[in-house]
Amino acid sequence: MKTEHYITVASLIVTIFLFYIGQRNQLKTLAKQIQTQTEENKVQHLYSFQNSFWQKQLELYVNTTTAAAELTQFELNSESYKKSRETFYTYFWGPMSIVEDTDVKKAMENFSSALRDYEENTSKKSLDHLKRQSYLLAKTCRSSSITRWELKDFKLESDEN
């Protein structure tokens, strides 16, 4: 009987040990799955953030370049001009500082300088320069967006200007 008793106890110990090993492996597998899901969620949240950031950036680029273009069209010191000027500088000193890259920042500064020159010395030459800076600001914003969205082969016909 003692031998049978030892065999039963040994079988029970082996069964418990194998059960423990199986459970431990399942826990490891589950932990790896959870970690993989967590990493996938992080990546998904990052893509979601980037997408919303880039969409907001594009929206601000459009609004800012619209205000700049309007400043080249409205009569100096008219109500429409004053409103567009206020809009441009609101974006210049505020939201654009959050989303602009260095090229857009430089183009914004160039437009601002041309605007001051135009306001101080209103002439066809200063207005033409202001229009050119508005156009370059818009192109720089477009280029920034294309680069940001990694659209390497995206070109429009007027890219040579």
C-alpha cells in the first residue's frame, strides 16, 4: 500500500506541477497579448492625435493665408481691411505659433514686414510686394502640409512659380 500511496501522491504532485506550468504559460501569453494591445492602442492614439493636429494645422493655414490675401485686396484702412489685419495678427501671434514650422514662420514674418512697408508707403510697388509675399506664404503653407502628410509625389501645376 505504501508504494501505491507514494505513486498516487507523486501523480498528484506531477498533475499539480503540470497544471501550474500550463497556467503560467497562459498568463505569460495573456500578458504578451495585453502588452501588444496596449502598444497598438498607443500607436492608434498617436495617429489619431497626429491626424487631428494636421487637420487643425491645415485649417489655420487656410484661415491665415485667406486673411493675408484679403489684405492685398481691400482698400487700406477700410473696415474689411482692419478686420483682415486683426485676423492675420491674431493668427500670427497665437494659433499659428503652435502649428507652424520654421519655413511657415519665416514666410509669416516676411508677409508681416511687407504689410508694414505697404502701410507706411502705399504704392503700387509695395502692394505688388505684399501680394507676392501673400502668394509665397500660401505656397509655403501648402508645401508644409504636403511634407507633413508625407505626400512626396503630390505636385500642382503652379509649383514652379
